[in-house]
Amino acid sequence: MFHRESGYFKTTYQADMGLYPLPIARYAIVAIAALFFILLPAVLDGYYLSIINLVAIAIVGALGLNILVGFTGQISIGHAAFMSVGAYTAANLATKLDLPFWLTLPAGGAMAAFIGILVGIPSLRIKGLYLAIATLAAQFIIEWIINHTPTISGGVAASIEMPRPNFFGMELATQAELYYFLMVIAVIAIVGALNLIRSRIGRSFIAIRDQEIAAEIIGINVFKTKLIAFGISSFYAGVCGVMYTYYLGVANYENFQLITSIDYLAMVIIGGLGSVLGSIFGAIFITMLPIVIRLLMETFGSIFIDDAALAQVIAQFRLIIFGGLIILFLVVEPDGLAKLWQNIRNYFRFWPFSY
């Protein structure tokens, strides 16, 4: 065995509530931190760092959606709309008021949370498929308002150029500099989600997801808790939108359309509903999948497909793979990649014994 869990005893409440109570878990976290904050930025070039940057952004958005869908059991397909609210809020504050990123980032998240709560008030009176349709309506309504309000969108093109984040007079412009900026935010979001789920509010989320009537019987205010879940999820989405805006250097509605909401829904389903680690796995998987498909199609697809039609085939093939993977995971492993990782981990925990 790699470690003996029964050999460690907790004598304080703080030790019992620790995120990583076992020494091997703490060593693993230190090793992962050294890998991502010291080794990778030193050895990878700008292209590979840009991929990791996109993964870091996706992790924040996937965590927010998983809090609502995976932990609270509320269906939402309007996640990208709240991302756009955060993005345009930060862009207007940065360009019109010249505010720094440490103010625009929480402001974008707060505005998205406010809009999310407003949307949640009427939406949470309904359940299931009807709730999904309500969030879909919110996606189209918010998108229409942004596009047709020049004060918000910045004009006909609905684009606002975003200045790069400035840290103590140093502009973060290169992929390596943005890497640290985005990675720190992603780590804060992960730690926040892990602690949220272990809190009283997080346990209320799970109780509502598992059995709403029983949760109400034991004293949980179901409507208030659902609104909190909508607000926190939208806050994460808003922060994710601000990260996109700072990374791309522009706030544009085309980055926050319905297909983006579907992408994030695929992340939480494939990664694992109701799992913080699943959100991370899903973000990595869905972000890397189009890149891998494009590389494979460019390498081998030209043998069978004309170069002029290759780009269109790649785009359609990506959608086919997405749909197929969602169906596959729902049938074969509904708990997603997080469950597969748990099975592998449990195997080595009990090895060489069969149980």
C-alpha cells in the first residue's frame, strides 16, 4: 500500500477538517504546485502555455456550472450569458473608469451574480426541462440586450478592446505573464469551491439535489438556497468571462454564445457531476479535445478530404465527438472522469488485496 489511512489520528477539529489530512496528499499538492508554478513556465513555449491558460479559464467556468448543476441539481444551459455579463462589466470599468484588474475582476463576478439571482427568482419556481428552457431564454435575452445596448457593448460590433492587466506597473502581456495571472485565479477558485462544498451551504446544496422535499423537512430554505447556488455559480461564470476578456484583449459576444454554454455543460458531464476534481478533468478534456482533433485531422485527414473542405469537416467532426462522448459517459460512466480516477486510486490504495 502507498499509505495507511488508519495510522493517522486527528486530535483537533482543524486537523479533522483539513482538505488534505494525509501526508501523501500534502506531498502530492506540493509537487503539483511546483510543477505548474515553477517547472512548466520554465520549459514550455508560448503555444503550450496558451493552451494551459485556456484550461485555467475553463476550470473556473466549469466549477461555477458544476456548483449549480452537479451539486444543487438545477439544470442550466445559459452559463455563457453570465460570462458575458462579467466580461462586459469588467471591460466597461477598465476602459471608461480605468480601474485595475483587482477591482474589475470581482466587480464582473458580482454583476453576473446579481443578474443570475434576478434570473433565478422566476426560474426556480419550475424544475427539470422547464428550468433548462428558462435558462436558455436567459441566454438569448441577455445576449440580445448586450448586442442592442451600445452603452454596454461599445457599438455596432459589440466589441470593447480590453487593456492588459497591470500588476504594480508591469503590464501582463506575454503568455508566461498571463499564465501566472490566470493560474492564481484558478487556484483560488478551486480552493473556494472545495471549502464551499464542505460548508453548511454546500451540504444544503447536496441535500436539495438528492431529495428536495426531505431537505425542506429538515429546515433548509429551498428557494433561498437555490438562489444562493445561482448567485455563486453566476459569480464564477462572471469571473471566468473577465478572465477570457483579459486574456483575449477584447470583450466580444461571439465568445459567449449558446455553443459556449453547451461546451461547459459537456465539461461537467464528462468530468463528473458533483465533483470539483471532475470539473478540472472536464475542463482539461474539453479544452484539449478540439486541439487534438485538429492535429489528427490535419495530419491524416488530408489523405481523404480536400484541403478546402478540411476546416469545415474539423468543425463538424468536433460536434459529433462532443455529442458522442456525452452519450457515452451518461451510459457507461455517469459520474465521469472523476469516478474513473477514483477507481484507479482505490485500486492502488488496496493493492495487492482484491478488496
